[in-house]
Amino acid sequence: MNIILTNPRGFCAGVKRAIAIVENALKIYKKTIYIRHELVHNQYVINALRQKGVIFVEKISQIPDYSIVIFSAHGVSKKIVEEAIKKKLIILNATCPLVEKVHIEVSRSSKKGIETILIGHKGHPEVEGTIGQYNNKNGKIYLVESIEDVNNLSVKNNKKLNFVTQTTLSITKTKNIITALKNKFPKISGPNKEDICYATTNRQIAVRKLSQIADIILVIGSKNSSNSNRLAELGKETGKFTRLINSFVDIKKKWLKNVNYIGITASASAPEILVIEVIQYLQTLGANKPIEMIGIREKKIFKIPKKLLQVKNILNDMDEKNE
Ligand code: 10D
Ligand code: SF4
């Protein structure tokens, strides 16, 4: 039995930054840290942060006034920011800069009275945050999930129309939806390709390559994670037996019968420790040393907000003065 690991896999720059923000905040502020929504959609990460005393909430009303709140990497609506300001919360924004870019685009369209179509999954927090950048007094933002939704859509002014997308969608499905949009609304403007981020794109390309070699594919990621689900969906579309697993505990021995090559990937929110545990488990069942696939090298790094660095500096200064 052989193990093949995709490259790239695991944490993206946005997830690393979000976790770094929380880690820094825990060191700097000696108060309870509240996080609005799961920081990233991964059970292991969330449990680890809970153990460090972090409290996760869905509503700002659940947070006591004057507390510290961190917005999750998926971003929040303008309304949520306003609620947090009203409660005089110290806000640390862990929204991925690539999600923030989409927010800016939607906000700009809203100010200009350009109606916007968002391609994304209904109910996902990123989608809610992006919709929440549009001021409905100026026009409307429409959500489409499929070509069928595009066919059924009618807008007020098809000459002043823009589109944006969720960052973690399927590359192929989104391309088809954009084509349908452009056919229906030839004057629609939007990003050159789509807003699907580099990490989502690279992990999907890697799984497609993996499917050419592997007999089965295991995607490490949590069930509520959009980018994890897209990887599992893609594996299945290639015809390979594919399962989304939280950790090695979810692996069923019957999946491995007569399997020579086990392909493994990890989503943008899944830590490498989970990959290591899967390898160790498969090796107890007789698997060989894993083979690393060659893939796109990712160099993107996102800095943490200056606010956290400033607080750190002030504290350092105070320490120096006290010495
Ligand atoms: O569900 P998802 O794929 O959007 O989020 P997850 O937390 O699993 O991965 C990180 C991606 C983010 C924050 C969306 F850009
Ligand atoms: Fe940012 Fe992409 Fe990671 Fe989402 S998946 S946090 S958009 S880098």
C-alpha cells in the first residue's frame, strides 16, 4: 500500500494569518477573546482554540460590552461591524484579505448604484458577509448558485451590472455559471477570471492530478468547510472513490481493500498534524513511506493587522521602562 500526498495541501495564507491573529491576541490581551463564528471551518483548530479559553459566538449580542472580538476569516457584514462598534468592542479583523477584496468591490458597486450578482453558496458565512456589504437602498445584490438560478434571474438594469464570486468555489462549475451570466447579460462586468482564490485553485489542480494516479482519495477537512467539500466533490467527479474525513479516526478499513495507491490531500483549513496522523495510521496497516507529488509552490504570506503589532510594541516599551 502506497501513500501519495498532494502539493500544495493544507493551510493557506488567510488561515495562517487568522490563527496568528488569535495567537497574538491571546498573548497580548489578558482578557477573554471572543470569536464571531468559527475562526476557520476546522474542528481540530476550533477545539484547540477552545482549550486556550477562546469563546466562539454566532451573535455579537452574546458578547459583553467592551470585550475583544475577532471576526472569522470568512468576513462579516457591515451590520455586524456596526453592532460591534455599538457595544464598544475592541475589534480584530481576521477576514482574509482576499475576501476583503471582494467586499471592497461589492461596496464600490453599491455606492455607484450598480446591481451585483454574487455566485456562491446560500447560507455560507462568507456569502452572508459579502451580501452584507451592499446597501439595498442603492440597488440590489442577487445570489446565484447554479446555471438554473441564472436562467431564472431578472435584474432591474442589465446595463449596470457587476458580478463577484465566493472565494472557495469549484473552478469548473463557476466558469460555467460565469459563461451563462455573460450570455444572458452581455454588458455585465466582473473580475478577469473570478474571485476564487489562489489556494482554492491550487488545491483543486492538485487533486485533479492526484486522481490520475491514486486508487482512492482521502480529503482531510471538516464537513462545514466549503473548500474541503469542493475538493471531495472534485475527487468524486474524476470517478475515484473519495471521502472527506476529519481525521484518521474516520477511515474505514473496508475502503482500503485491494488499494495500491491512497491519495491524500488537506483543505485550506486543515492542519498538517492531521495529515501526519493519517500517514501514521495507514503505516500501522502496512503502508510504505509517503510519496510527495510535485506541485505549485505557494509563497503568499498575509501580515497580521498593525493594531496587534502596535499593542505588542506598547507592551514591549512598557516592559523596557519597567526593567
Ligand atoms: O468554508 P470555507 O472553505 O469558506 O472556509 P474554511 O474555514 O474551511 O477555509 C478557509 C477559507 C475561508 C476563510 C474563506 F475564504
Ligand atoms: Fe483566503 Fe483563499 Fe484561504 Fe479563503 S481559502 S482564507 S480566500 S487564501
